[in-house]
Amino acid sequence: MPETGAGAHLQDQLEMLIQDFRTSAEPPMPVFVVHAQESADDEAVTGLVRQLYAGQEAHGTRCAVVQDGYEGPTEVRRAAALVRALSDPKKWGGPKAVYRRYAFPRLRLVHAIDDAVAALGDSWPAPAAGSPEAGQDQRQLLLNQLAQQRWRPRNTARWHSGLPLFDMAHILPASLVTVLAALLARSEWYVAVGAGLVFLLLLTVLNYVLPGRAPIFLWLRRESRWFMTTTFLRAAGQDEPTEVSLLRPVRSWKAIAARAYDVAEALKAGGDFHLQLCVLALREDLRDNHRRWSWDLRGFKRPRPPMLFLPHADARNGGIELIRAVSDVRSRRSELDPLLVVAAVRAHDVARLERSVVRTAPDPDPVPPKFGERLRTWYREWAHNLRAEQSPSRERSVLPWVMKIPLPHDQLGPVEERRRHLRASTRPTLARLVWALHTLVLVIALLAAGTVMRADALHDRYCSASLLTANRDTRRAPVPGGGVECIGIATDGVRFADWLPEPRPADEVSALAAGEQRPWTVAELEDRIGRQNADVLARHTGRYVTVVYAGPLSADPADGSSLVKGAEELAGVYLAQAVVNENSSVKLRVLIANGGVDLGHQEQMAEAIAAYAAHDPTVVGVVGTGRDLKSSRATTRTLMEAGLPVVSGTNSATYLPREFANWFSLAATDEWQTRQLGLIAAQLRTPQRRQYALVLARDTARTDDLYTGEQARYGGRMLRLQGFTLLDQRRYRLSGGTPQLRSHAQEICRGERVPSVIYFAGRVEDVDPLMAQLGTEPGCAGRPLAILTGDDLSKADFTAGGQSVAPKVTLYHAALAELEQAATTTAFYLDAAQHLPGLAGRRLRHDSPALSSGQTALAHDATRALFWAASRDDRPQSRASTWVNLRNVKIEGMATGTIDFTRAPLYGDRAGHSIVLKEVRRHGDGTSRPRVVCRRTAGDTAPLTRKECRIR
């Protein structure tokens, strides 16, 4: 700490200014010029300035001290060299200085241009006639030299702050934007990070490795913006651009090049311009280093202003000219800067500083005030007169920013009584605590943890997710038998086949030997539909409609029939799309929606479809929802509220057409089917004799199934109407996917009242276990027994040995698709051989294993019916118009016959369903063979008769 009276008072004055600076008052910072009143005290004044420097450095102030003289032909050039030395960040601040080092990009840019001018030699920019340089573009010579220097001062380190990052303020954000763009595109995190690293490496190579060129982001640097916007520099030619723009790099580069040439010419001319430009750049850099509302809040973290100490300000080191330049530049500019200069001059050099606020020693007072009080009075007078002293009308000899302080001899001696010196608050600023590296590390850690947690949550919830975003059209859901399935509507490249277990063919095989029947996979169909959609979007904008297929496209580990149904229906939808897009001017786009195993999540699927349709007006309807479940009402209602009609191929629910105006189905309803089976039941009844009948149904109390319950209810009603004595209904349960039928078979067959007819309200996969029990249980084995059942048995493959009936048992079942009679009038089989995967070159028939179940045919016909309504008058129809047009649909030549909705009553049952009643018996060779009892193709409204459906 200062050991003299004047030093103590000056230190207190500096601390008061620092405290005002800390509290955002932004006090004007003078150039304190201290000098002795007597020449003999000059060395003492020099020592005092050194003491002030040591005290401020101990307090953590960023200080620079001029210890030596600098080379130069003139005092102005020596002053400029002094300022150049101050551009080294190591000159400012000791180990106690808070926050990071200063940066001087503006001052370094000025030095770079000055070095380029020096490198070009004395003949630039007017080379002698006949010299090699005379015919060259002098501006280009300057730019080439600057490019060789990389727009840096010569002989300076290329590596800045430990990193090759003169442009990292732009290269790193550009790489980060690349990473974020990849993440928002739902790329995997490692793809996004890899893209960012590759982009970072590419920009680094372009910016630092390639020689002889300007930095790639020169036009975005802060020094370039200052270079072009400061009014201190004279403007470039009127025909040159004079501004930089973020979105116009070429124009910005031309502006910077023009300004650099303009400044280089001025530097070449010499004079005070060089020094004043350096001082201006220094003060602008210091202003920027203390800008409070910067991205890092560095002004708040540096609560003490920078101080420059000149223990010997004289002609040798250019200190006098520097003081004059600081005052002149500040007078020309309107902004305050934080630099506080403390200089000591010899008594005989004071006159070179001309007049100041303190012109002459004040008249002696009766009681002279203490030096500290006088010092404060002088500062207040200086600050009060500063505005007037800067006026252009004042004499040019005034240096308004210089505050000269004469030091009497008695204040330069040692202080006998040591007192406590003032010190500005040392409490860390809030910005240092909150907006600091440790806070950044904590925030990054929290953000990283939150991002990872969010990414995990997105990956756990959605089928397609990246680090930050997800495709919300599809969601993950657990499969009842274990595993995960994808539910919703597939958009943006989502494929439901990716969620099927591997190896996929083995998992898709069910009790129906589906792998042999169906030569295509879900993956192949999705890929082909995707290619059709891409072609429609690319080449037929505004000339297409979108249909959503909603079905079961998940694999149940315990039962593959759900996926079999979905794969066969999807094939029919794709076949319809391929035929339509080949032959119609209005194109068909198909989106695929998955309701899960047995459509167990069809409500969520319907919500996803409705949400998607809300922002895609081309969606005109839904095909599918082919299972009758407890959720069918809610599903249909959700789609109805979204304005979407539903055309189902296989859902035989009786209540849906009666309750919903948007419901259209090709399948005969359960009630109507059982009435047709009543024609057979009547022939099984012996008149004038009591015969017992029984309804055996799967227990669906804990499931979403309604089909079984409807079949059981309508089957029991039918048997009662035919005169059978109905025994109590029996419900069998599943255990591990296997029906528990043994106890039921024992009670049925060993009882006193053995039924002659059983209405089986179960699934196709339960038939084999039932036949095994009936064929071996005493009381039933070897006795004639008839079993009636619904359309689910149409999926059974008796001809290939997949299912069999017990001896003496006759099985009668309904089927929804009559294909044989319709085969002669349809192109369905030719189209299937041409378009469906795995069928190329085959000759297909109605009984070909791949198509015999009728699922593909019904889905094809349903899609064609919906498209007909959506493309009426050969132009795309709206969603509402499609709904209305469906009641006018009548299409002949379909796979199941004529699809006719014209006579479908609102909220009622329509006529003209396709229906087949089949009989299956066991033959002597042990095989079971089906026989058609009677049938109707779609569109034929003539009722079936008992005579037509004779079983004997």
C-alpha cells in the first residue's frame, strides 16, 4: 500500500471511483496526471505511481504498467508502439484478477493492417513506373498480404488461448446447430454428434489449414462489425458496399476489403491517425471487455475498471502523446469507456499537457484543507466542467479528460500514522456466482441428465424418437404375452414390421400353417406401399386421396392368428392401391395403422388416426377395424367425430351399423349369419322328438372380445327358435393359450342329456382341441354330432390338413367371402399375381392357399369401395363428400361380387352380403374335406332357402 500521504489519498480516490463503477454509475474515468510542484520530487512521484500500481494489483484490479520505452522514429509512433504492447492480454492483470483475460480483437486488426502495409514496402500503394508492382492491383496486393498473415499481426501466435479458435465463436455454434438439426430430424444421437464433429473438422480445415486465404468467418467477427460501423474511419468509395450482413457474406467481404484498403492508405500517410485509431480500438476493446449485457455477462464479473499506470510519461516512451490521444479520442466519441489512466510526468513536462481543470494553485485559505479534501474537490470540478471543456468552440489546447494533480513536497514523505485505507467492495457479484463456469457445468450436467431422462422417456413411449423429439403418431405398448408392440399410424418412415420379432416367418406361423399359405411378409407390403406413396406425393400433388388401413399388425408370441389377419388384409389394401394408381387419374395414398395384437389397442389407434387426419385433409376414410371388441364403439365414435367413414371387410358386429352412420361393412352381421345357419339347424331337428342343443363359448369376461358373446347369444336364440331344448350355456377358459375343454367334454358327453347339436362360439384355433376331446370322450365318440359355428372358421385350412374334425362329427360354419362364383367376373386374381409379393408367375384361383381365406379379397373390395366414393367424378373428394358418396357406391367385378351400398338404410341392416355355408366331414383316409352347402355372392339380395341349403 502507498506509504505517502498523497499516495494514500490517491488510492482512496481510485477506490471511490471503483465503487461507483461497481454500482453501475459509470463514472467518467479521467486521466490522472500527477506531478511534483518541485522538480526535485519527480522521482518520488514516479515511486508513488508504482505504489498505486502495486496496491491496485493487490486488490485484484486489471492493471497494465509501462516500464520501458518503445522504438519509433517519432513520439507518435512510440506512443502507437506502446498501445500495441497493450494488446497482449498478459499485460493486463495478475494472478488475483477475476474472470478470464482480456481480448483485443479490434486492436489486433489495426495492427494486422499496419503490418501488412509495412510488409508491402515504401513503394506501396504508388509503385515506381516500370516496377513489377506497377501493373498490379494495389488493393489485391494488400488483401493477399493480409491473407498470408491470416488477418493477424505478424509474428504472433496462431494458437489463441490454447485453441486454434480465432473463429471458434462461429465454428462451434455452427457445429452445434448441425447437431441440433440432426436431432430434430430424429436421427440417432451418435449420428447427430458425428455430423457435428465432421462439420467442425471441415470448418477447422477450411479456416486454419488452407494457406493464403482469409478466415472463413471473417465477416461475422465482432472486430469486422466494428471496423465497418465506426464513424471514426473515413468512408470507402461511394461505389463500394459499406455494411456487413449476416445473410450476405460476399457483399460483406467486399465492404471489409474496401475499408481495409482505405485504412491502409491512411496509415501509410502517417500523422496522428495511426495513434488515434489504435487508442480508439483499445478503448472499444476495453468497453467490450466490460460490456455488462454480453452473452457471458463479463461486465458484471469485472467490477473493477482497467487501469493503465505510466510511471514515466515522457517523449521517450510516447506517454505524453498517448495521454493527449486518449483525451482527443474521448472528446470525439460520445461513449464512456472504463479505462482509468494514472500517469506521472516530470515537472518540466507539465506544460506539454497544456491547460486542465486545475490551472493554478488555489489561493491559500485561512485554514488550508487537507490534501484528500482538495483532491475530491478537484475531481468534482473536473467532472462538472467536463461537458463544457469538450465543446468544439473551446481552444484546441484544452485536454478535457486530463486531470492534473500537483503534489506538494509535504505529501510525498512517509506517513507516520498508518490508517486504514478505503477499499471498494470485494463481494463477488451475483453474475460471478450464477453465470459462471461452475454454474454452467452444473446446468450442463442437469440439462444432460434431463435430456437423457427425456430421451429415455421418449424412447419408452414412442416408436420413433431421437434425443430431443419423437414421432408422436405411434406409441409403444406391451404385448400381453411379453414384448413390445408399436401402436398408432405409421408416418415419417415408421415401419410396423420393424417391431415384429425375429425370425419373422417363424413367428408369423400359426396353427393355420400361415407361413405356407402366405408368400409375402408385412415388411414387403410396407415397403411397396411406401414406394407407391412416395410416387404419389412426388408426381401427383393435389390429385390424390389418402386411405388409412387400421388392423392388427403385431405378433402375439402365443398366437400368430392376429398377425395372419393383418398381413392378409394389408395385402388386399396394397393390391387395391396398386391397381388404382395404375389405372386412375386420381391416385391413392395408403397409411398404415396398427391396433396391436387382436386390435387390443384400437382406441389408441383411432385417436392417433383422428389426430393425424386433423391436419391432413387428404385423409378421407378408414379401412379395417376387422374385429368386434368392447372398444369397437369407442373406436368408431372417435373416427366418426373426426369425420371419417369406416369401411370394414370382416367385422360382423350387428350393433355397429345400427348405431353409427359412418359404419359400412362388407361382412354379414352375426345375427344374420346365425339366421342362415338356422336353415341347417332346422334340417338337424327331428320333428316330434325332443333334441338337446348346447352353446359352448369361450370365456371372454376378462378380454375385450364381443364377437364370441354375440355369436353365443344369437346362436342360442337360433337353436331355440328351431325347436331344440337348450341346455345351460358352457364357457371354457384358456390356460397358457390352450382351451380347457376336457371337463366340459366329460360333462357334456357323460350326462343324461347329450346334445345332438352344439353351437360353438369360439375361435378357429380352439377347434382342434375340441375335436380331440369329442373324438375320445365316451358318450360322444362314435355318435353323430353336429357343430355349428360362425365365420371365424373360414380361416381354417382343412384341405392342407391344418384342421380336422372328429369321426361322426359334422361341422357347419359360415364364411364371409364367396369367391368361387365371383371369380369368373373379376380381375382380382390376375392383379394379385401381378402385384403381390411372392406370387409372380403363379396362376391363382379362388382356392389358392394364399387367398382362400377371403381376408385379402374383402380388404381389397373395401378399399376399392372407399376409393370409389373418394374419387367420384374423377376428382379427389373431401372427407365429408366421401362419407355421403359411400351410400351411392355400387361396384361390380370385385373379388366377392358386387359391392352395393345404395340400399343400405341409415342406422339399419343392409342386404346383399357375401355368404357361404360349408359342411366339413371326416373321410375314410382320416382327412377332413369341406363342401359348400349354399352361397351368395356380394350384391345378391335373394334370401337363402332351406331347399337350397340341403345337407342330405
